[in-house]
Amino acid sequence: MPRPRDAGMACGHARSTGGITIVTDRAYRRTPATMNAETAALPTSTAQEMPAPDGPLSRARPGRERIMAAIRTAAVTEFSLHGLKGTSTQAIAARAGLTKPQLHYYIAGKEELYEELLMQVLHAWKVVFSFEDASDPATVLGDYIRKKLDHAIDSPEMSRIFTREILDGGRNLDRYWPNARAWTQKKIDVINGWIARGQMRPLDARILLMHIWAMTQSYADYAIQTRVMLGLPPDAPFDREPIGRELVAFVLHGCGIEA
């Protein structure tokens, strides 16, 4: 096959970084030895803090950014609609405006691409949705709910990648769950501290958090239903202010917190 004319395209040699196969400068063929090396490079302790995702999408050089952005956008759409098993590299390539061979100059396969995108979702949730200041429950919970709602409305396809993975059995989340439980426990400890100080009524903090996740995630996973119920056209934006106001008031009232 002749080399593509696009200066950004180069035949790839794969190396494993953070569990993601990355294409570099030389021709690459998977052999039993390289596959074993990739397996050995996977994290050995799932209880460790999950690092920021590292892979072809997050390491794009300036000359490749336009094509990598197109691949990422195409992959997010395909994975959010069909999950890992139902998505083909041919579909990603076609949506990105590439041929399948061209796509494989940039990614080693759909599995590496999927894992990187999934980890980007989970890492963003950890970083963005933390309890910054634990002193005032009304402020902390209100900000948390609005950030979750904003993410669901602004990035519904990214949210649906996680939801689709759950619906498919969650087999690619095994190394994520220990970290998720640890991050959630930190929030539970903060909420239990508020309860102990009489700042909110006694309740099960873990269930409270899961209720918040369900109410906010609904605006990504059930966006079609929400638009129908609100009488909105398919492409009309949500008016998030009344939605956020009602959600925050509902949760704070349920917690016995004066807004």
C-alpha cells in the first residue's frame, strides 16, 4: 500500500503507555510477544488512583490534531450509539471521513480507542465532580448537582458511553470500580460529617448520591423522552435553569437543608 500524502499520516509502531496502545514511527505487527508485552503493561493495582487517560487521542501532535479530533468525534458517536461490540472501525472511519486503512495509521484498534474514551469520561467525573469546599452542604450539593446536570446536557454522548458499557455488562470497568468506590466514600464521609454536626437530617449518604446521579444522568440517557415531555423539538436546547433550580430545591428539601 502506498504511503498517504497527508503529512500527518505515518506508518505506526505500537507501544503501550498506561494500558493504551499508541502508534509511533515504524511499521507494527502484533505478535504473541508484543501482545504479551501489552498485557504486562496493564496496571497491577486497581486500587491506585486512576491517572489521566493517555493514548493516541490525548497525545496528538499539532499536525495530526484535526484528524484525531475527527476520529474522536466519530468514535464518541458510534460508541454512544452501539457500544464497543456493536461498533466497527469501518463505521468510525466512515464517520470521520477516512478510509479504514487510513484510520489504522492513527489507532491500533477500536478496543484501545474505546478504553481511552471511557477512561476520559471517568477521569472527568472524578476531577470535575469533587466536593471542593465541604463547609456548607447547601452550596456544595447545589454546585455538585448543577455540574452533573451541565455535563449530562452538554456532553450526552460521552455520558452514554458509560451507560452503554453498563448495559453491556460493564466488563471494561473492572479496574475502575475500586477507584469509584474510593472517590464515592470521600463524599459519603463529608455528608456523614454534615449529619453528625446537625447540618442535615440523618440519611444514607450513598443512596443520596446515587439518587443525584440518576436524576441528572436522565437528561443525557433519556434526552428524547425529556424533549417529548417538555414539548421541545428534537434539536432544541434545554432550558437548564429551571431544571437545575428544581433539582437542587428537591434534594436540599429532602436532606432537611435550608437553602
